[in-house]
Amino acid sequence: MNASSTSREPGGVQECKKKGSVVMGSSRVWISWEIQRRNRSLSQKFGARLYEINVRHNRVVRYVISIVRTILALREESPVLIFAQNPSVVLAWLCVIYGKLCQILVVVDAHNAGIYPQHGKWKWLNRIAAKMIRIADYTMVTNQSLAEYVAQQGGRPLVLPDPIPTFEFSGSVIDRDKLKGKFNVLFVCTFAVDEPYLEVIKAASLLDQDVYVYITGDSKGKEKEYRARIPENIIFTGYLPEEDYVQMLFSVDVIVDLTTRQDCLVCGAYEAVAAGTPLIVSDSEALRRQFSIGALFTDNTSEDLARQITTAILSKEVFAQQMRDLKVKLISEWSRSKEECERSLERHVL
């Protein structure tokens, strides 16, 4: 799952302009063509007004409307600093070109799919992505490995992982009686190509039947690829409203978020840290480095997933305490990284 994914309920034709702590006529804007937690949290941390231009239509109409709304937003704000999410590569190119024409500093916040579009399968798309890295003023990435790649391509990297989210919701955690299992596992999923969701379904069949696995996101029928009867302890939640999703994070015994991308720091892992819930993630160097305690690591096979889930359940309290310790550590490290980014931006402006 790339960082731009979301397991919450998506909007329809939507444009959201958030003031936060920023006054009208803000000198910083953050523009995204989708709804994603990283955009909301980082825009607030950087004091940038967030524009979420989320148009649900066919590709041509969506691009036309999104481009027009983006240009209108930039003209209205007249910023000195633009943050643009990539993907979309179209949005990133639009903001970079606008910045060059108007002499405005542009930071492209590049998720893995922005650095390696389509998993690096298409050479022409890789060349476009590499060109973007070279001409953007800065390319912001989530970890040092991606930063080294940006530098190799001739770009200026900024390293800033996702901040630990602060959840605001009414009510309390879900009543345990409303969850079907004696133990409950939440698999944060969008059914993207880098998420081994079929292995998770198979792993459920290897677990005790009192362990239920909740899978988020719109499967669009992809679970039929399983080619067998779906285990009875699997529940597909579909997209969840934000409050329901957050309540699930705090209510389940274990959170699972998986990817086959080697340099991807999955969003669900940060959400697990915020909730203090034991975490299982894919076994990559980037994830091991970031989530050094409180997490278990899997090779993404069904057998290993079942083992790790069982281990997490049996030692739930131990891992939960480690997650609380990890939260303190990551918040401190993030503050230092953000300060380094600000210093780089100030030097560029000056």
C-alpha cells in the first residue's frame, strides 16, 4: 500500500479548503488531488493552507477540473511556498511549472508511487519522474533510502516521515461485544497491487476461529481471486467513515499493514502507533528502522502472517507498552526532522 492510500470513506466531487491556524492570504499552500491523512497533518504542521481537490469523474474531466481549480487556488493565494503531492504527477508538474513561471518555491511531497510510478515498470514514466525530481526545488520523501535516490537523480531531498496522527472523535472505543472475535485483527487495506491481501485471507484460515480479521477498503470483487471459500473469520468492512475507522484502531487487538514496496512506510503503521495497538508490518529495512519496537515483521506469506498474529495476541500487553514507548520516540525524532526541513527551506528563500 503506498502512502497515498486511504481506508476511510472517500469523498464525492469535493474541494476542501482548510484554514487551520493560517490566516487568509497564507504565504504557504498545500495542494492535493486526493484525501489522505499525510496531507492534512503536514499542511497543518507547516502552517500551509490545504486544498483537497478531489474530483470523482472520468479521467479527462477529472484532470481538466482539477487543473483549473488548482490554478485558481494558486492565483487566489499568491503563495511564496507551494507543497504539491505526487502522485498525482500531473499536479506535481503543474505546480512546478507554475512555480518556475512565477518564481515561487515548490516542494513536491513524493510518495513511493511518485518516485517509482507503476512500480518502476515503464521506462518512459520513470524518466518523467526523474525529470520531475531534477527540476523541483525540493522533493520531500519519507526515509533516507528514498532521499539517496532523489540525490542520485540530481534533486534536492527533504526527509520527513508521517507525523504520528492525533485523533479527534466523539464516543469511545467500539463495544467488544460488537466485534465478532474473542481476538480481533484489523488489516488496513486498499486492495492495491503492492498489498498481499490474498495471503491475509489465507492466513485467516490458519488462525483459531475465535480470531477474526477485519479487512478495510473497497475490494471491488478482488477477493474472488482467492479461488476458494472465504474463511468465516474474515470480515470485509468496505470503506469506513473516519470516526468508525479510528474507533477500530483503538478497539482491535492487532493492526496489520503490509506492502511489497521495499522503501514504503505504510500509513497504517503510524495510526497503530497513535492508538498504541500492537502492529504487524512487512519485513523491509525501511519499516524495521522506523518501527524498531512494538512491531512484528512478516515475510508476507500466509503461514508467517498467522504466526505473527498469534504471537502478537499472546503478548499483546508487552507489545502495546512498546508501542507507547515508540510513540514518544517517533514524535521527538519527527520534530527534529521537521526543523531540519524548515532550515533548508529558509536557506533557499534567503
